[in-house]
Amino acid sequence: MKYKVLQTTSEKIKKLISRVRLAKMLGITRQTLTAWINKGFITPLKSNYLPNVETFSTDAVLEELRKYKSEHSEEHI
């Protein structure tokens, strides 16, 4: 699985969320989130602050989803 490495600052830590929280925020199941991660739609973070917990940056997730949407919305035109 591909991970981004988080350069930890207190502001970035405030924007980190768990896998369960992200799935709830997106209104999808954890299984769907896992599929999206495996397909590369969303990339989890690894940090020294939370080394054993897979976390996500809300800003990064929004950017990745916007990018995916813009790349794939043209296919349906």
C-alpha cells in the first residue's frame, strides 16, 4: 500500500482523521474506503506522531477526490 509521509506540525495534526471517521464523513463503508485506497483514489498518511495508526489529512483527501472527479468527469461527456 502506498503512503504519504506527513511532516508533522501542530496545525497538520489538527486536520488528521482516522479511517473510520473518514468513511463516516464521506458516507461510505469502511470496505469501500479500503477499495478506494487500494485503487489509489485516496492515500493514507504515516507520521511519527501516530506511528501505528493509519491517518488521513482532510485537506489531502479533498484534493485527491477533486482531482479524481475532474479527471473522470470528462470521460462521461
